[in-house]
Amino acid sequence: MDPAFGDSVAAFCRYLAAERAYSAATVTGYRRDLEALARLTGDAPPESLDAQAIRTAAARLRQRGLAPRSIARALSAWRSYFAWGSRVRGFAHNPVTGVRAPKAPRGLPKALSTDHAKQLLDAPTAAAPGDAVRDTAMFELFYSSGLRLNELIGLDLMRAPASRGWVDMGAGELTVTGKGGKTRVVPVGAAARAALAAWINERGSVARPDETALFVSPRGRRVSASYVSTRLKRRTLEAGVPAKVHPHVLRHSFASHLLQSSGDLRAVQELLGHANISTTQVYTHLDFQQLARVYDAAHPRARRK
């Protein structure tokens, strides 16, 4: 990468981490997309790029087999970088403005049925006692409060100046900082509160004295995203749930089941921390799919042979 381009990308990434409070993984993704742009444009100075250069770069990504969704993500990263560059580095314009990604079919998020969610959370486990208590608390909290994975692993045992989230057991709620540094308060259900209380009683015998994290691994340190995913995969297999369950599936299940029961799209939007209600509206399609299945199974003139 051209040194001047590399310098501006590094400064932009520092801005994302410090001022926008983006996670390390998100910042790495932005950096990767901008490094790809530099390669695709022959290390041309960023301020010299125009809309045609951006369209050509996006077309090359498509020729290399990238999915429309991945190209849209890259364009979003490039657009944000040039918007920052216009404000901070004196770029004359944002060449990504008006450049659209190829259309992609919008896939529906996968959610468990209510029966499978209960099966997953209630199933006995062969995990070590301490692990089982912690895992149950993590997965109950996922399903109870609709958290993102980074929000869950960022929770601290107690509120502190640098905390990104914490649980108030007395109030039965948690405060969490999500995407873009947006803070929200969400309720914690009775089952999740009971599981959390059991884990907090165990935590002191596992966590290192200086560790602030609510959820820790057997090594006494904050759990990682990959560790939580591995534990959930194991629990899914033990429970015999016939689905591929990753942490976001529990968030989708929370949203889908809450919307089915309440019909309150705005409330679900607030609980999920979505900035735009159009993001939440995808769950109305999930709800309709369930209704359609019931109709097909029950209506005498709709049954399929």
C-alpha cells in the first residue's frame, strides 16, 4: 500500500476505535476492505480516485466471485473512509457517493422454534459443573435479552467507568453498549436471572482477582467470541437440536418469538438496538412464514399432497 494511503487508513482505523467505539474485529474488517481498494486501484492516491475508479474496483471484486453482500460491505467501508477523509484530510469529494452494490436476495435470519429453544436451554449437559452453570447463564441471557455476541462477552460483573455493559440483578435489567457506541437498557427474564445468580455464586472460584468480566473461561479470563460459539455448538449437539445454532441464532429467536407474541415492532427494535426499523422488519417475514406453515398444515383446501 502507498505510504500516504496507509497512513490515512491507519488514522481512520484509530478514529473508528477511539471515537466510534467499534470493536477490534469491525476495525480489522474496515482495514482489510481499504487495503483491498488500494490493491484494486494500483495504489493510486485516495484523493485522486473518482466514481469510475470505485465502480471498476467493485466490478473486479464481482469478477473474483465475491458475493453482492460482501461487495456492499466493502463499498460501505470505502464510503465511510472517504467521508472521514473529506472532513479530516481535505479530500475534495467522496467518490463512493452514488455507487451502488449489486443487488442480492435478502436472506431471512434463522430462528429456532420455541420448542427447540426450550430444548436447547433445558437439556442436561455433560460439561463440567462450573462450565455448565456458566454456559446456561450465557445462553439464557442471549435468548432472554437478544444480545449480540460482542455485547455478551463485553459484560462486566459490576459497573465501572470503562464498562461496555453490566447487569443490575436487583432491577432485573442490563445496560449494554452496542454498535456505534449506542447504549440501551434491556430486561432480563426470570430464567436468565436465576441462571445468572447461580453463575455469579460460582464465578469467584474461577475468575482471576483482577478480572472484571462477567463471563470467564476456566483460565479465569474474559471469554472470547470463538469460545462462546464452541460452547454453544457443544450444547446444541448434546441437546439434540436439529439445527445449526450459532450465537446470533439465539438473538434472532428472541426477536422472532417476542414479535410473534407482542406484535410490537417498535419495542423489538428498541430491545435489539437497531438504528433503523427496516432492519427489524425482517422478523415480520419470519412471523408470516410461521403463519403460512400453520395454514398449509391445517386448511383443508391448502394441504399439499
